[in-house]
Amino acid sequence: MPQTLLALAAMMMATLFALNQQRGVMQTQMSMIRNEIETAGTGVAVDRLEEVRAMAFDEATKGGDKIFASSELTSKPTFTDDAPPIDDIDDFDASYVERFRVWQSDTLWYGVETSVGYADEAAPDMLIADPNQRTKFKKATVTVYSLSVEFVDTIRISQSFSCGSKCAW
């Protein structure tokens, strides 16, 4: 009888050890999958910033002429939704689109939110609190989150854009 109990205890210990090992392997695999999904989300965010970068700085700077006062730039309250025609950076403010990436045999969907605001000329990474103040810099921030998989980190990247030589004040 004691040998049977010892054998049973040994079997239980082996089973618990095997289950613990399997749990560790599964957690590692899930972590790797989440990392790959987040990497794909980063690609979605970079693609959205590329779309923003391809546009003119402002409606007033689309032509070849220089502008000589910040008052000629688009003010914050007149920014539009992400709807045609998109022809300058401001048009991406408060926009939301859904994008996908194919991963292995699955389609992963991502929600993409974009915000644009005027940035401080002394620190282009800092947005200006006053929505009516206009500067030579705008900052676009793209936020991407997975619509397909839960418990994946949200990706947020930003880029500052300069008016450059078209702003002559």
C-alpha cells in the first residue's frame, strides 16, 4: 500500500511539473505572437505617418508662393475629418480609419486614430495649448490598436512637420 501511494504521488508530481512546463511554453508563444502583432501595428502607424508626410504643410502653403504671417495658416477649429479631399496635414486631425495586415493565414484589423496640432517653435514635439495660435510647426500623432486581438499594447508615434521656407516670418 505505501508503494502505491508513493507511485501515485510521483505521478501527480510529474503531471504538475509537465503542466507547469506547458504553461510556460504557451506563455512564451503568446508573448511572441503579441510582439509580432504589435510590430505589425507599428508598421500601420508608420504607413499612416507617411500618408500625412506626403501632404502639403497647410492649405496656404500648397502653392509656390511664400506666406508672410501666421494668420494665413489654417486655424485649429477649421480642421476637417478624414474625408476627401485630403490635401494638407490638417485634414488628418481627429480622423479614424481601419487598416489591416495579413499575418500567416489571418487578417489582423487595426484602428488608427490621427491627431494634428500646432507645435511650439522652440520645442516642436510639444503641442500648443491655445487652439488659435499658429506656428511654423505641426505635430501629428498616430495611435494604433488591434481590433482583432485583445491584450495587445496600443502603439503611439508622433512626428513634427515644419513649414520650411514657405513660411517667411
